[in-house]
Amino acid sequence: MDKPEYIRLLSAASVDNTSKFTHVDDNRPKMRGRPPKHFHPLLQKEKELHETLHQILPDEIANSLSPKSSRLAHLYGLPKTHKATLSMRPILSATGTYNYNLAKWLEQKLKPLSLNEYTITDAFTFADEIRTHTMNEDDILVSYDVTALFTNVPLDETIKILVNKAFTGDWFNKTYGLNLQQDQLARLLEIATTNQLFQFNGQLYQQTDGVAMGSPLGPLMANVFMCHLEEKLTRGGLMPQLYKRYVDDTLARMPSVDAAAEFLSTLNGLHPSLTFTMELPVDNKIPFIGIEIVKNGTKLETQVYRKPTNTGLLLHFQSHTDKRYKDSLLQTMIHRAYSLSSTTEAFNAECAKLRSIFSRLDYPMSVIDSAIKSFFSKFLSGQSRKKQ
């Protein structure tokens, strides 16, 4: 991919959408009186944030969150090589930006409000749970995905939802020993998320709606909004028997393909800003968050899943990196294979794949076999868990 194609694809996935992104003029505006000695939109953002923090928060917290020598965020893209049509995933590099510290502080405080009974926080725990689930013979597992969730989160609506949750029973103030009003927390969330200033292709832009992928508050706001929609489904008695979600990916149990399509229509009717797509199982197998779930009669089995575009590119043995990191990588991949494999056959097959992958990366076979042997002696001996 050359640079013009990269710019074109990234623009199509972001700044070309003028309903969510606007161009910012960095020229000094015309004004009466003596103009400021230095002008830049970033300086204006810093000043506004500094004043807001000291109006709302205690001085000690405000000082720790106030921007100091901040930088502009910059937009970059990751190619979605696994898609049939090549596209970009826009990501905003936000570390060190004027509102990064505030966003991180709010994310740490509000994270408990972004989870519910349907949220997946750990793939390994999910794999253990899904293996205990019993299906009917005719049931199928279906994967639902939200198209461009982060960009399409309705920000003002989500802030209201989050603030209402935070002040139910005055939870926020009681939990953190503060004395904020609802409108003050809403203002902090607005300044941490809305009109995010960034640079792309030599031009200044700001994101006027949706949350930025790369901001500490991005996943939290997306999860809060999805939890709100799930509450609607629950109240309406529309929630399937099995429903689990990791950010924008959802797994649901359905009695038939027709029922799956009907639930897709239900999801797409929840909110005008979101569009859901559906993936059906192939040969009783469906991939979900790095796991391939296999329906074997009424039982569910799991094994490691790799996308067809996966090249096995990991840390090369000849790289100038301490050997302990290479050993740790081996142990991590073997542990992942064990945790995600529900049968001995699946685990052995994954170990064979790992031997192939790491041998192509110049790892000596003796090192690979030693790591597998070490894993067995460390994690498997004496454990009561038996793979069927």
C-alpha cells in the first residue's frame, strides 16, 4: 500500500464523514483589541480545560490533571486485512494530549458502571463458562457485530446515561469522597471526549461526535451505551438464553436461522446510529474473540482461532531482545493454547501449530519442546482438571 492509498482509505473511514469530523482553521481569528501574543487552537483547549478543572475539582486533583506541555493527537490507521474489501480502522494517538489525564482519571473512576452481566472481561474466563453451557440439538450460535461502534456512539446521549448511573444513590460522590453535581460531572466528560482536536495529513480536525478509538474513555463510553441497549432488550423480554458481548462483538444462542435474522432486525431497531451485522456458524463452528467454538451435539467445545490472514509473525529468535522475553512468549502462547482448548486433541493440535510457527521464526526445536515440557510440569502435574 502506498501513501496516497493509505491517506484515501483513512480519510474515507474518518474525516470524510463531515457529520462527525470538522476541519479546524489554525489561523489567528480577527478580533477587537490587542491580539494574543501566541495563538493556536490547542492553547485555547488547554486554557479552557485548566479553568474548568479548577472550577469543579479540589485544587490537588485539578493540578494533577491540568495539561502541561501537551501535544496534538494524531490520527493513524490500521488496515483491516481480514475484510473482503480493504478498509482502515482509524485510531487516535491520544497519549500526552491536553485532556488525556482527565480522560484516564474519569475512566478509572467510572469503569464499574460500564459492566453488566452480559459483558466479557476475560477471554479465558469466557471459554471456561461457555464450555459449561448446554445446547439443544437444533440450536445455533450466532455472532453479531456493530459496524464502527466507537465512531457511532451518540456522545451526548451516552454522557447523560453515564451521569445518571453515577448519581444513582449519589454513588460517585460516596465512592470517591467528592462533592460534585450532575452537571459538573457531565461537563468533565464533555471536555474529555467532545471536540477532540487532532492532526491528520498536515491539517487540524476535531471529532464532533462519537468517541475516539485511542482515548482512555473510548471503550468505557462504548460499553456504557451498549449496556443501556441491553437493558432495553431485557426489559422488553427480548434477550436470548445465551448472550455475551465483548465491546462490539456479541455471541448469542438462537433456536434457528430465522430466529437469528429476526433478532438481527431487533438489534438494528434499537438505535438509529448503530448498524449490526450477523455471522452464522459454518460446520457447527463459529469464531469469537480469538476462540473457535464448536457445537458437538448438545455440548460446546473450544479451541484457538486464527484469522485466515494471520501470518504467525511474532518475536524472531534472532532479534536483539533478551532471551527471557522469548521464553516468556513461548510460555504465554502455550498457556493460551491450554486455556482455550477444551480437549486434549485440540491442545495437541495447537502445540503442533506453535512448533511450526516458532520454528519458522528460527526458534530451536529443543527450546520449543523444552518450553512445552516445562509448561506440563509447572501447570499440569497435580491438577485435578482432566481434558476429555
